[in-house]
Amino acid sequence: SISINRVSAFGTGGGMQPDLNRPKEPLEAFPLESLQMVGVLSQGKQSFAVVRADASLYRVKAGNYMGQNFGLITEVTENEIRLRELVQDPGGDWTERVSTLQLQETSK
């Protein structure tokens, strides 16, 4: 499940906007709602989340991007991925919001 918290809005022409020149990462092709966090891996002090998109698995960490709203992964914990997304409001200004992608419990 995904939870979204609106964090802050910036007035007209606010300085915040996504880097449109940055190369897109593979998981940015998918809506956040279609992605599933299915596991966590640790290497040393670094935590990676395992994310399922369609039939493929991807390994992501803080600093990677996912979802279609310029979602920057800020933290990977054992239960969730935290992201900072940038979305445009109806007036065309960019607003930052925090989203989380929860670990999916497998029922077998």
C-alpha cells in the first residue's frame, strides 16, 4: 500500500522543479501504484529494497528514482521505501510530497 503526505507548497514560480535533463531510471516508467516492495537486502551498512515491476525485479537504494512523479528514494527501511516526489499543482507550480511504498506481505 502507498501513503502520501503533502509536505509543502511553493508560491508561483517557486524555485523547486525536477531536473528534466537527468537520465531516467528504469522504475520511472511505472506508476508508483503499480510497484511492489517485495524484500530488503543489506550489504554492509547499505540497505537495498527489492521492487517488482511487471514480471521483473529491481534492486534500489536511497538516491535512486522510481514512479512517474520524479520520486527520489530518501530512505530504505526493513518495512518501506520512503520517497520525495515532485508534482505539479493546477497552477503549474511544483509541490513536494512524501510517499511511502510498504513491504508486501506474502500470503502462501
